[in-house]
Amino acid sequence: MNYLVVNKIFFSYDKKKIIKNINLVIDKGESISIFGPNGSGKTTLLKIILSILKPQKGEIILEEKNVFKFKERERAKKFSYVPQKVSSFFPMSTFDFLILGRVPYINGFIRKEDREIVLNWMEKMKVLHLKDQNFQLLSEGEKQLVTLIRTFIQESEIIVLDEPLTHLDLKYKSKILELLKEIKKMSKTIISVFHDLESIKYISDRVVLLKNGEILKDGEVNDVLTKENLTQLFEENHIFIYK
Amino acid sequence: MKKRAFVLILIILSVLIFLISLSYGSKRYSILEIIEFLMNPKNGDELLLKIRLPRVLSSFLVGASLSIAGLLSQTLFLNPLADPFLFGISSGANFFVTLSLFLGLDMIFKFSLSFFSFLGALFSTIIILLISRIKGKITPLNLLLAGVALNYLLSSISSFLSIWGRDVLNKSVFWSLTGFSTINFEKINLLLIIFIPCLIFSILINIQLDAFSLGEDEAHSLGVNTKLMKTVTLFLIALLTGISVYVSGIIGFIGLMVPNILRTIFGLKHIELIPLSLLLGGLLLMISDLIGRMILFPAEIPVSIITSFLGAPFFLYLLFKKRVY
């Protein structure tokens, strides 16, 4: 049985075709990255997988069930999301931010056990000192770290990350990458977008090159991230790759 | 500790202002007389029972309704500047009431004005949503702009209708400015019938509202049915605003001030923010009404003038405090 299937996805916005016939089969526990130039449709594809956006054609199948037919709470137990930048529109403590990871499990009111789960993870991940701090005022690195920790609290099987390292300094980049490595060991599935090759090589087993909403190449990291493929992807002859 | 002290002060002040509001007026009563009256209201003074008690109760309830409507609007529209007044929801209610007076529909059934008031508030909220959706997703800024534009448009049409039909002018000016001075227990019962279910519903969706504070995509990925949540919240805002406008005319800024003050102290949790909005909103409007009765005694200043006087500087403060919207 296939775990997660992205089946013949088409998506347009304002008559512009953004995703054109994307097909992917993702195994349980696999770490896959989507890589491509700006505007190639990476974020749109992630949002379709998360069912935030509904494609005009095609379907996302998880364990033989159409993701768009999942109840919201059931879906949130399967998928969690770490966006490029998490912004809270109102002041909230870091603890209150984290406890939102329990929303799929809560009927109306937060229980004692939910609080305990959050506190345990905070302690385990050494962020207990941030508990009462205003989440809005944390550094970008702390925010991303806390958001990643929320995926544990949400207990989801699949973690979808959209350029989580963009605004971070080296310290937090390393921290997040280490944590992602740990997540991999927990046999969770990771679907990510990074804008640097080092992170992909560090975290992913497989990479998909996306160009103008279509898959250019799909395969193991070392086979796909070659100079020839990247030159074709970016239409630029001077692609420079660190070895 | 700070939070507990705040709640305690809020409760003590509410009781105190409630008693003072009852005692103050053309005929004054001692606090002792007021307490005696409250122990056994049926044997009390007609003035206290039929005029002052309904007035004070309704100002508390309207303040609570508007504050909760403000809180829900801010969360729904992800905008700390959202307020039923600024977003044109109150003007929608006012417009429908004026229109029904103009067309002579105000006497179709007993509470027909309240029904039109609700319809008008709903009309406005839906219009804002539609306007903001013309270009795809709703951003906080285009919603605020849509609301302000709608507010002006509906207010000007209401004024036009009032001037055109002179009879309407008398009725609507009387209706919108008298505020709490024409209140009776029938209106309070109606207010309670709307307010209590709205309060319970808001509390039931507290955790979804919390998640919604991070934006629609985040709420979705946390397991919130965002479409259903938005619809329910829209109805709650329309009901709470509609009934408030029906009871007391347009009162601005309470819905803006109260949730913003509370959020800075209590943060995110709607399970705390909702009951606290009830309390602080009720208290603020009771105080505003009391001030309105005191300043030019024996003349009365409409409560909306007092809240605008307090709220407009607060609005500017919010604008300058958080520069980007």
C-alpha cells in the first residue's frame, strides 16, 4: 500500500497555471525535499498537500483515503505545518502558542493532560525558560524552533516545512537541522522546501526539482542535485555548487 | 498574581459603579437604600425599578455585547483595529433600522426594529466579507478599508433618509440618541435572550478562536474547520452588534478598547478573554453612562459621545503603537 500519493494535481490561480500534472508517491518515514526557483510552485504544492488549497484537478491520497475528505481534526493528527514565518497577530505566551498543537485532541476546553504534554516537550527540548514570554517578541530562530516543537505536541505523522531556515542565523539553523535529523529517526515523514542545497543534503533522502509547476527531476539527492540538472533548472550557466 | 488582582479590581469596581449608577440621578438614594432595594426590588421605588435599574442593567449588557463582538471581530479579521463601529457593522444595523422607519415597517411586529437591526448588522458583515474577497484572500488592511468605506456610505444614506422623511428624522434621531433613557424590562429580556446564547457559543469555540489568531492557514493545519468557524463567528458578531444598536443606538470604540486592553494583560486565551470582555465592557459602559449623566446634570450627554471621547485617542494610540497594518 502506498502511504502518501500526490495524484495528477493541477492548480491555477487567476487563470495562471501554477501546478501542472504533479505526481508523487511518498513512503512512510521518507524525507523528501522540493527544490526549484522562485515562483516554481513549491509553496503552492505544499499547501495543496496540506489541503489548505484545493486543486482544480487531482487528489492527495493518504493511506488510500482522499485527504480532502478527512475531518479537519483527523487531518491535523496526520499533517503538521511549519511555515516560513510564523506570525501571531495578537500577543500570546509561548506556552499558549504551543498548546494550540493540542487543538485536534481537545473538545472545547484544554485539559490538564494537554498542559502536561506541552510542559514535558518544553522541558525535553530545553525551551522551558520561554514559557511565559510573548511569542511575538521571540527571535526568529526561537520562533521556528518552538513551531517545530509544536509538531511533536500535535503528534502528527507528516511534517511539512516551507523554508523554515530562511530568517535564521547559524546557531538556530544548526539547531533546527539537528532536530529535524532527530525527527527523521522517529520515522516521521518530512516534506520540505529549503532554499539551500546543504540543508537538503543533510536532511533529505530524495529531492524533486520543480520548474514552472512541473517536475523536472525526481530521485535520490546525489543523483538529482547535479550541475547539469541545476543548470537546466535555473537556466543559468554559472551555477556554483560547494563540494 | 497581576491577573488575579486585575479580575478582583474589575469585580469590585463593577459592583461599586452599579450601586453608584443606581443611586445617582434627579432623585438621589443612599447606597444603603439601594442595597435594601436590591434585596427586595418589588417593594422598591418605581423610579428605581422601572427607570434606573433597567438603564444600568442594559448599559452593562450592551457594553458586554459590544466588547465580545469587538473581540470576535478582531480574531476573525486578524486585526486589532477591528471594531463593530469602525467596520461599519453598527452602521449597517442603524441603516436597516432607519430604512424600516422610513418605509413604515417599524410596527409590523413587536420587536421588528430589533430584527431589522440584526439583519443590518449581518448585511454589513457579509458585504465586508464579499468586498474583501473580490481580490482573493482577505487581508487585514483591505478589510479595515472596506469597513470604513461601508461605515461612511451607510451612515450617509441613513442621514439622507432621515432628512428626506422628516417624520423619520424625528424618530431616528430620537431613537439613536436617547440611548439608555428609554429602556424597559422587555428590551432587557430580549437583550438577554440574544446575549446569553451568544456568550455560550463564543465560549464553546474558544479554542478554535485561539487557533484562528495565528491566521487562517495555521488554524486550518491545526485542525480547525475554518469555513464553519468564520460563519458562526460572523453570526455571533451580527447578533451581538444588532441587539446592541437596537437597544442603545450606535456606540463606538467599546469593542475596540476592551479586547485590546485585555489582550495586553491576558494574552491569547479566549476562555479568559470572553468573560473578561463581558466584565470590563459592561463596567466601561456603565461608567460612560454615569459620566454622561453627571457632567451637565440635569442635562444628559448621550453615552456614544463619551465612548468616542475615550475611544478616539485610544485608536490613535493603537495606530502609533503598532505602525504597520
